[in-house]
Amino acid sequence: MSDAAIVPVAPPTAVRRTGLKFALSLVLGSPGGLCGVIILSLFVIVAVLGPLLTFGDHMEIHYLADKSVARLLTPGQHAPLGTDYYGRDIYTQLILGTRTALIVSIISTAFMAIVGTNIGLFAAYYGGRIDTLLMRITDLAFAVPFLPFAVILVVLLKPSLWNIIITISCLMWRTTARVIRAQALSVKQRTYVRAARVAGASDLRIIFVHIFPNILPLSLLYVAFGISWAVLSEASLSFLGFGDPNTASWGQMLYNAYISGSIRSAWWWTVPPGLCLTLFVIAVFLVGRELETYINPRLR
Amino acid sequence: MTTRALIAGRLFHTIVTLFLVLSMMWALFRLVPGDPLVIFLGQGELAPEQLNQLRAAWGLDQPLWVQYIHYLRNFVTADLGTSFFFRRPVLEVLAEPLANTLILMLPAVLIAIGAGIAFGSRLGWKRGSKSEAVWNLVILVPRAIPVFWLAIILLVVFSYQLGWFPIGGMKTMAFIPHTWWEALPGYDLLRHLALPLLVAVLTFISDPLLIMRTSMIDVADEDFVTFARARGLPDKKVRRLAQRNALMPVITYSAIMVGFAFGGQLLLEVVFSWPGMGRLMVNAVYHRDYPVAQAAFFLMAAVVIVLNFLVDMLYLYLDPRVSYE
């Protein structure tokens, strides 16, 4: 048995437990994450193809043979998913609404990630007065009730897709800023950051080359949650009647169904947009949850 | 830093935040294009000379900074102005909707916190089991469903189809009880309350639930839990023990949730035609009733700010280890 002692020990196989590949394998390797990715991909494909999948414009009013408006037709009669009270095709609105949801969520989340991450990084890195100032601004943003603020701002700016995006972006960065700051504060203390400083790296270089890559996964996690938050916010604003009247959106569809008094009978009008919203947000949550286990291995 | 200095510091910070929210609101409403007088009176109601007279009487001809000072002074002295739409003092207009919102939201928040704690602590305790994975998926659903859609679906099913509940509002016009239980006080209100309350609880429950769950998972690793197990206490008792120690983060969050309750739920109140703060604010914005919208918005923000301050104080009292800065 003494032979066994001299058998050279194989070098430990380097298991890299970080990196984009590993994050991806975590997400795709779990049934929930995979489901989320598939559902999201479908939404993205539909949004990209958009008009190619529809039969005309979402505002187009359809008429019956006797020249009357094709109001509230059940699915399959004239249109695949029926028509709404104004004689418009529900399927077309649903497809084009996907695009709106994605545009709003991607742009406002990108804004949120950039502003929130930078505020958090700078506050943590410089500390002192800059930290106090930036965090007071963040506290102020936290004191503002989201939906009431959004309603007022959208009305003041006039309802349009861009103004909705601006409004949502205005407050969404607050959580990211706080979380990123907390994380950056601990990264800042690590040896390699100190080493970089001793080596004469500039402040900006330390922030973006040495600290930023280490908070990137966390930032991405907030991007994931931000997307679902933005989609729900846009839908809520549109449902309250402050949406862009010319854009097809899921919230707008529900608003129209509600104010025309059709929710009582026209299930084919109220169910699809709500289902799309729910499905989209669940898919984002599923992906986000797996990303979370990447950042916090204790959750695995 | 002494505790007194700490409290003074937080108080100062709270007041500054309130002041900043006020100023932000002023700036925001000053962005509105158009003459405030025309908005108030409607186009072409008065001759230009009369308009100028009114403008002078209301101080609208003063420089902006003077108007700003006036605005601050009025707010501090609780003179919130007159509603453009109702033509009544704003405070009067706000009183009833605020009460209505609290009737709906306070029970909702309390039930959500209670149920969230009970459920979250069990879920956190069951960490790693099969049923936990299933429940983790289930609790995603109320977070993902848009509130207003859930409200619409429940309204259609339980009010329109089954006829169990009224279709909205707070009371039935000229309500006549047919049976003895219908004659009980509060019966009609409870029937109106049921659906909005259910939806509100479902929307509020996920946050305390998830916070409690995480907190339980953290506490479960602590020595006193292991020790309690080693002493041979039954699992139920150990969980109770852990639960008490895991409550802190939920309590903090609860105060913030109560703050949200004052603002009401715009979406919920609109779907169920509940005459509360949220609906009042949305209608005020529709009708360009800026004094009401402003006051409602400020009230919602102020309650959150003040409660945050109280939570800090509570924390200081409950956990003396906490020190700020």
C-alpha cells in the first residue's frame, strides 16, 4: 500500500466558479432558468418580427359585411383572437404590445443600470461629502411614491412613450444605487484595489477597471428585476389612462376594455394582455433567481 | 456619537427631506405649460383686466421666488389652498378619501404582515425540501400578476358571474337588509371590502414573506438554534424560538408598508371604484385639479418619510448595537 503514497497527486482541475459562462450554465442548467430563457426568447422574437406577424395596423377598425363596426367578436369569427369594442383586432394589438413592453423596459432599465451603478460606485469610492450628497439624493428618491409621481410627471410632460420611459427611469435607479454602493464599499477595501492605488492608477481607472467588474454581476441582477418592474409600471400607467394613446400596449388594451365596460363579457379582450404581462414577469423572475444564486452561492 | 445627537441628526435629515419633496413638487407643478389662472378658471371666462386683477390678488404677478416663499409658508401653516374642481378647501376634500383608504389598506397591510410572517417563517424553516421548491414558484405568482389585472379577473368572476360581491364602491345605495345578518352593522361595508381587501393582501404579502424567509434562513444557522435542538426541544418549539429572533427585518419593513397604506393603491381603488386617496389623486390629475393632486402627493410622501424616521428610532430602541455612521 506504500506505493499509493508516491503516486503523484493529479493537479486539482481548475473549476472556475465565476465568469459569464458559469452564470449562463447556472441559468440554463436549472429547469426554472431554462423555462424563463425560452419564454423571454419567444417574447423577443415576437417583438422583433412585430408587424410581420400581424394583419395590418393595431388602430385599424374592422367592419362586417353590412358595414357595421365589427365590435366584440369572439375569437375565430373574423379575427384569430376576436375584436375589441372599437372593432380593432386584438391579436394585432397583442403582438405590437410586445414590442412596446420590450422597448420601454430595455431603455428604462439601461438608464437605471447606468445611473444607479455610477451613483453607487462614485458614492462608495469617494466617500465623505460626495457620498453624503449622493445618498441624500437617493434617500429623496426613496421618499417619492412611485405611481403617484409617475402619474403627475406623465401628465405634465404629455403622455407619450418617451415620457413614460423618462418617468420610469426617474425613480428606478434608486434601489440599484443603494445596493451597488454597499457592494462597492466592500470591494474598495480589497487588496488588489489598494495595490492598484499604490501602483498609481487614477481614480477613474480604479473605479471602472478594478471595482466595476466585481459589482457587474450584481448590477446585472438589478437589470433583470428592473425589466419586470418597468414592464409592470408601463402597464400600470397605461391602465390608468396615462399611456401613449397611439401605441399598442398591454396596459392600454386593459384600459380600453375597462373604460368601455367590456370586462364583464369580453374575456378574450382582458385575458390575453394580462396573461402576457404575468408570463413575461414570471420569466424574468425565473432568470433573475438563478442569477442571484450566481452572486450569492449560499442560495444554491 | 451620543444617542441624543444621533436622534437630532436623523430628525434634521427628515425635515430636510420633507422640505426637498415640497420644493420638488413646486418645481414640478411650475413646469406645467400655460397660465395657472386659465387652468383654474377655464379659457375665456374673464376679460383681460379682470384676469390681471385676480393675478395681482393671488400673487401670481410676483417673481417666482416670492411665489415659492408663499407656497412654503402656506404649506407649513397647513393652508393647502382650494380645490379647482370641488371649489372647497383641499383639507376638506382630502379628509374622507383618506379615511376610506385607511379602512381598506390598514387591515390589508396588517393581514399581509401577519400572514407573511407565519408563512415565511415556515418556508424558511423548510429550506432544501421538495415542497419548498414548489412553494418558491407559487409565491412568485402574486408578485408577477399585475394588480389591476388580478382585480379585474376577480371582479368578473366573483361579482359579475357569481354575483357574490358588489361590483365596486363602498356602500349600496338605499341598502335594504333581507335577513337578520344583513341587518348587522357593517355587513354592507364588509361585502364591499372583501374583494379589494383580498387583492390588497395578495399584493402586499410577498415582501414580508420573502424578508421573513431570508431572515429565518440566516437565523437557522445560529448557535442558539443548534443548542435548542441539542437540548431536544421539539422542532415546532425550535422554530418559534428562531422566529422571534428573525422578526427584526420584517418589523422594520412593516412600518414602511404602513406608510404605503396611506397612499392607497391607485390601481386597486380605480378598478373597485373605492373612493380613497389613490382614486382621488388620479381624478385630480385628470381634472387638472393641481392643489388636490399636490396635497395628496405630499401627504403620501410625508407619511413614508416620517415613518422611516420612526423606524430608525425604533431600531435604536430595539437593537442597541445599531449605531449610525
